[in-house]
Amino acid sequence: MADASAAHAPAEFVLGPADQDATLAAALRRRLPGRSWSDVKRLCESGKVLVDGQRVLDAAARISDGQRIEIRMTAPRPRPEIPDFSVVFEDPHLLVIEKPAGISSVPYDRKETGTAMDLIREAWRRAGRKATATPLYIVHRIDKDTSGLLCFARTRLGERRLHVVFQRHEADREYVAVAHGRVESRRIESVLAVRTRSASTCRRPATPWSARPSTSVTFSPPAGGRSRRRVCCCTRRRWASTTRSPASAWISAPSHRPTSRRSSPSWRAPVAEQPATPTMRSALATIVEAMRAAYGPDAQKAHQLPDNGHDPTFIERTAPVLEFLYAKYFRVRMIGIEHVPLAGPALLVANHSGGLPYDGAMLIYGIYREHPLHRRLRALVANFAFHSGWMASVVAKIGGVRASQETAQPLLSDGNLVGVFPEGLKGVGKMYRERYRLARFGRGGFARLARQAQVPLLPVAIVGAEEIHPIVGKITSLAAPLGIPYIPITPTFPWLGPLGLLPVPTKWTIQIGAPIPPPPPVADDPDGTTRKAEEVRSAIDTMIAALLAQRRSVIFG
């Protein structure tokens, strides 16, 4: 629009007395009647405006009488200035840079630019290298206001290996900060800081910053700990209290005395017990505890609890069990995780199967495990799961909510990822002979939800779950007392008793497709949601067919 606005404007003019001390944008608007401030601002930012022969990008720049303004529509866009950063290490699998402060590690919005990844690609472009042909995968991040080493993977193999390293905290790390007071070199075992906004920890100290003594501190957390640790320091602007778990580390300080009068540090770290790393036994105990919580005099329904009973720590505490099922038992391969946004809401639409809903649990854990920011998926679950207390408690804690517009809309408004299985019970209870034949997607309720919230739709195809419980028949008369819609009959159940409920260890593939835009918010287009629902269903069906064509074995993939 800026180009169009300047198409009929004078190519060159001289400012008069009325333009003295005015902004460049104001002068341009006088010569471009009917155009908005945004139009003239974009004109300047794109490098099309010259003042006395010099390009001026700031529309708020002050001008004076007698200056010559030129609008040159053929002028190229200015190249962004690359902040001072350096490539520390690079090989076919790994790239490490020294990220400067003030640069985001990853974009938190789709339109955000100037991130560390943008710096790398711009440097490659200026060096004559292919800037977009080489992929870059995010494996960790550091705060925007923090400088330091930032790693990117250049291959999928490197991404998987680095994810393991950072997830298990096997890398040696060292942080440098400035602490107030005199700090002696010693080993500490303590919670360095607790994130809080209470007045006791976040208030500005009464003593002026310039008069407070300070010491350069190096913090070296040990490798091997699974809890996330980050340096804590106090800056002039705010407290950087950034650790959430106890840490055992070496703190070293220089031998010279503080630059001002000696005093004790103004902040003392509270001491807490070291949390135990989750084990298979503790994870199973957590699941059993969640089942028991649904019974007893103090039991509450999931919808009566805050956030519908969701426990953000449940996945971490049950990670050994989920990791065994995901990586060892079903050997899940996740494709297309890059389509899941780094921030903001999205609606994931997946096929449903398996007799028992293992696919929902694996999708929730897979996104948490594979996503660079470990995002949580809130799944919309059929009502029958909340009729049985033990099942409702576990489903709610892992992130499931009752499937309805009333529960889904607030989750999307808060920026959550929401998963939906439109096949519902028909998908879970499909006979083995009907495997990978998508059932009807209801009345397109998920498409109406996407239209109301205006969030993208991500089609998800799950291959491998259809064979874990080959259903050859159903018993419905005895299922009602158990709070389930049916009792499946498989080649192993009920003939082998409880052992017959063990799923077949098939090889799974979960593919997340490219985002599909939501239906337009047009009230007079009732068929728009139906067409969008069919478009998503067709995308899932196409992905399933492609994955089945590539698969050679049900067990080995």
C-alpha cells in the first residue's frame, strides 16, 4: 500500500517554513493526502525516502526548512544490520554461535524477526552461501537479555542427539554473573532462587546501586542433573531469579576485594531438599495415586478443580513410564513437529483407534518430548472417560478435558495447543477389519471451534495404533458397571485374562501435517465449516495412505 500511495506523489520536493522541526512522517503526509501514518512509516522503513541524498529510515526524524526530500520507489530495501555475533563451531551436524544480549533465541511470534536464527541465515547470505537450503533445528534456548553459547542442529540426527544431551543435562555449563557483596569461592547445595514476584525478593534495594559492592561470580552446575538450572544474579533493573530446583554447584570468585566498602551479600539463598529423579517405580506410584485420588470422602470431580484438574508436573513425574511406551515399546517416530507453533494456539485434529486410547497419551507425550519448547497438548476427551473415577483422574492430570465448546474455547483463548479426535468412540472401537478407514467426523464441531477462535488446524495421522488391540467383537451389557462403553474381544482377551489387555508392540508413526487455515468468520456461510472439516479429513486420510504405503511390517515398521 505504501508503494501505491507514493505512485502519484512528487518524486522530489523542498521543505518549506511550515515543515520546520516537523517529523518526516508529517511532511510526507502533507504531500500524500489521504494516506495513513502506517503508509508513510512503511515508506521510510523500506528505504524509499531520501533527505538531502541520504536514506532516512526513521519516520520520526526531525526535519527543517530547505531540506530536499526525494521518494525513490526503485531503491532497494536496506539490509538489516547484523549485531556483533560470532560462529564458535560449525560442522555438518552442529552449529554453535555466541548469541549477543537483546536477541531472542527463537521467534515467539510468527512475524517476529531478528532472532538468532535470522542472524545466522543473514550472515550466510552475505557470505554467498545458501541461506535457506540448509535447515536449522532448535534444541535449546537462552533468555533474550542473556548472552552466551547457543546451539543449533543442522540435521535430524544432530537434533535428536542434542535433545538427549540437553534433556538429561549432560553438557558442562558455566555461567558468569555479578553478585552484590563479597562472595567467597565455595561449593553450595541450595535452591539459588525461587521465581516469585513478592516484595521480599523483587523490590529495589534501599542502597543505591552505584554504592553497593559487587563481585564477579562464575557458577558451574554439575552435569548429569535432570532438573533445569540457570544462573541467578541481580542487575540494576530487576532481580533475575531463574532457577526452579535445588542445585549443587561450584561458585568461584576472583581474589581481589570488591570495588566499594565491604559488606555481606544482601540476599540469602533458601535451602531446600533435593527432589528425587523420577524412576519407573515412582512413576507407577504416581499413576496409582492419581487413580486413588478419585475415591474417598475428599474426592472431587475434575471439572470442580482448577484448570479442570490438570497437573503440569504429571508428565514429568510419570515420564519413565511414558518414555518406555513411547521410545521402547511402540518406538514412535514423530514427523512434522516443526508444524507445531512455538507459541500461540492451534487445534490438532487426529484419527482415533486402538481399543484403548493409547494414541491420545502418546500424542500428548510426543509433542511434549519432541517440541523444542516442550509444549503441552490439552486433549478433548469423550464423556465416557469421566464416568469412571480412576480414569477421569488420570485423564485430567495429563491434560485431558471434557470435549465441548465451553471447555475448548477458553483453552484456545489462553494460547494452548488443543487436540481433538473427531472419530470419537467410533474410532476407538473400530473392528480390525475396518482399520485405517476414517469414521465420519461428526458434524464438524472442531471446524466451528476453529472458526470461532480463528486458530490454525493441524491434521495428525497416527499409524500403528490400529493393530495394538485387534478388536473382533464387543460386549456392551457388562461394560456399563465399569464406566466404559464396551468390553473389547480380541485374539488374546478375555482368553488370557489381564495379560490379554497388553497391547501388541507395533511400530508407530505420528505425522503432523502443514497448518490449514480456519474457516472465515462468516455467519452466512453454513457450509464453510463442513467443507473445512472435509478438507482436514482428506488431509489425514492422504497422510495415512502414504505412511501405510511406506510401511513394510506392522511390528518393525
